Amino acid sequence: MKGIKTGGRRKGTPNKTKVAERKAIAKSGLMPRDYMLKLMRDSKLPLETRLRAAQAAAPYCHARYQTVELTGQGGNPIQSESEVKIVVEFV
């Protein structure tokens, strides 16, 4: 019988940490981004929790860069070549 879960927490049931976080958010009245930043800055919390909060807040604080392909004549990608010359002079 594949696909039948026989033990542990049922799928979709939040763990105790998630429940506690949600209750704290609801009680504080903070927006989720503000709450994540607050967790990130709390030096009393474990580093793992602070890092997860920082990672979750990042998309709301910083722009995500996109790859842009520059095109030249005829819609072809621009090719570039560069050369670096190092000149050493002894006096």
C-alpha cells in the first residue's frame, strides 16, 4: 500500500513552532515583514531561527536581479572581447 502515511503528524498540520509564530504575529499586530525583521534582529533567538527570518524577509526588502541579454544589429546578442595588458617597468 504505497502513499498511505501510517505515523507522525498528518500532512498540512503545522508544527508547534509555526503555531507559536502565528499566534505571536496575530497578537503583535505587526505585518509579516516587520515581524520577520524583528526576529532576525533578536540576539536571544537561535542563529538558525534568525537566519530563516532573514531569508524570508529578503524578498520584501531587496530587489531581485534579472538577467538581461543585450542585442545588436539584427537582434543578435552583442559579442564583446576584452584584452588586459600588464606592463611592469623596473627602474
